[in-house]
Amino acid sequence: MERNSINQLSKSALVNSKSSLITKLRVTREADFYSEIALDHNNIEVSRNFYIGLSLAVSSSVFIGASFIIKKKGLLKISREGKTRAGSGGYGYLKEWLWWAGFLSMAVGEGANFAAYAFAPATLVTPLGALSVLVSALLASRFLGERLNLLGKTGCLLCVLGSTVMVLHAPKEGNVASVEELGEKSLQSGFVNYVIFVVVVSLVMIFYCVPRYGNSNVIVHIIICSVIGSLSVMGCKGVGLALRETVAGTNKFTQWITWFCIFSVVICVTVQMNYLNKALDLFNTSVVTPIYYVFFTSFVIVASAILFREWGNMSTRDVLGTISGFLIIICAIFLLNGFKDWDINLASLNSLLQRREGPPVMIHGETTSTSSLLFDNHPNSIYGESRRTTPFSSFSSFSDQYHSTTTLAVGSITSAIYEENS
């Protein structure tokens, strides 16, 4: 009987151990199951926010790019009606509905751009602002009759390609998900040191460099706009997070960091726009626009990397892809703005490449170079009238010395082609 009781006890202990093991396995499986569900839900939420932010950023560029064209149409209409133009101090555009339509388009675009920072990383949203330049160039060619040359069209293509590369490789989410977390990160030493750097650089530029070099060097004003503007983007990100959480049901406008972000946005945008307007007033727009884009976007990426740690979870391939996309967009912006007044097209390039010349010949007792024959100009008149026969006739707005240099350079290329063929 003792053996039977021992066997029964051992069997019951074995059954209990099996049941407890099964229970543990069941609990573990359930925990794994729910953790997988939570992970999938988090991934879905991240993807949803990413594409919402991407859509808002792209739509922002469309509205902002269109606003320039609409307001320009309104200003041209005022000019045709003989009213005082805005450049001469007139305010007749305030009574023109076209101008107000452009203003409304810009307001919608800026609102969409502001909201995009609440859903997508600043590393993605800010560079996509280059699409507004693309939209503006295309619409100006269609509705304002402004010619988009070959380099401009190449710039448009590169802008689309660069933006696509950035979208594919940019971080899908930042490491800041709440206003409280933003407040904690903003007090970390890395970002505090960056803010101190921005303040010191801005003060040196404003009180030392601007009085001495502001009227002769565009970089002075651009640096002020860019470093101050990088802080304004960080503030926009914080206000966007507060708005998103408030709409979701949790009031975040009782947090100190929310009002700090609002105050910083107002101050930084005011200073940024002041010095940007000065740069536009002193220098050509085609010079200011690409340089400002490069500096502003670069400082925003640096500030975003310090504060939000958006690059921390990126692979080496994604980092290289994001940097490559940004560099492609930079090239596109320079092609769109830096050469927009040049008359360069496929026909002029074909005519240049197809021209063939013989060796130097004697004309009126003087040796004539191939470059002179190419442009039907005698060397003695190379500093005289503009080269009406050159394919790049629109270059006549530049100095004669520049024409001379261009002529000699093209002539050298043609000579090389002749020597190679012969």
C-alpha cells in the first residue's frame, strides 16, 4: 500500500508539473502573441504617421510653389491697369483677389508644412521644401511665359529624383513621441550646446560681420537666417506634437515646453524673415535661393540629429542614401536658379557640336583662329559688339570680357575636335 501511495503521489506530482509547464507555455505564448500584436500595431502607427507627414510635406510644396505664381499674376494685373506697383510703395494689390488667392495658397501650404513636422521627421520634411521651387518653375513656364531652359529642365528632373531617394532612405520616425519627452531632450547637454552655438554665431554675425561685410557678401545674412531658422523648425516640431496630442484628447498646452516652443518659433521666425528679406533686397534671387536652401536645410538636419536622434536607428545604407538624395536636390536647385537666364537648349548645343573648322587661315594678312571663325568675328573686334551669331545669344547681358572668355573656350574645344578628326 505504501508503494501504491508513493506511485500515486509521484503521478500526481508529475501531472501537476506538466499542467504547470503547460500553463507557463500558454502564458508565454499569449505574451509573445500580444507583444507581436503591439509591435505590429506600433509599426502600422509609424507607417501611417510617416505617410501622413509625407503627404502634408508634398502638398505644402505644391501650395507654396503655386502661391508665388498666383500672387505674381495679381501683381502683373495691377501693373497693366496702371496702378502703383508694390515695388514703388503701392498697396493696390490688397484690393486684387488674385493676390489674396495666392496669399491663401501660401497660408495653406505653410499650415500643411507646420503639420507635417508633427507626423514625419524634420530630416524628411525640410529637404522636400525644394519641391516648391520645382512647382514654381513649372507653373511659371506655363502661366507666366517664363522660359525653362535645358539646365532648368534637368534641374526639375534631378529635384524629383533627389526627393524620391530621400523619401526611400529617410528615417521613418523620430525618437520623440510626446511633449514631455521633448522637454527632457531639450535640456540635454548636446542640444543646449547647440543653442549656445547658434546664439554666439548669430550675435557675432549681427554685430560684427553685418556692418562690415553685409552689403558685399551674401553668406553673412544667409548664415543668420539658417542657424536661427534651424531652431524655429525644432520649435515647430514641438508645437506640432502638442497639437497632435491635444487633438487626441490630452491637453498639452498646460506644459511649459509647449509655450516655450511657441515663443521660440515667434522670435526665431521674426529674426529669420528680417535677415532673409535683407539678403533678397541686396542680392539676386537666383543667388540667394540656392545658397539659403543649402545652409538652412543643413543646419536643420544637424539640429534634428542632435535633438530628436532621428539618425540613431538608421543603417549605413540609409544614411548614405539620405545624404545622396540631399546632394542631388542641391544640384537641382542650383541648376534651376543659377542658370535660369541663360538661353541654353538642345538646338544650340547641337549646332555647337556640329560645327567643324579647318586649320587657321590668313584673312587680310592676319591669322584668324578657329574660335573667331566659329563666331564669325574678327579678333580685333572681340571686345566690340556682342556676338549675335553665337548660339548662346542671350548671354549679351554679361560683360564683353565674359563673352571673350566664353568664345575662346568654345573655340579651343572646336580646335581639339578638328585635330582629333583630322
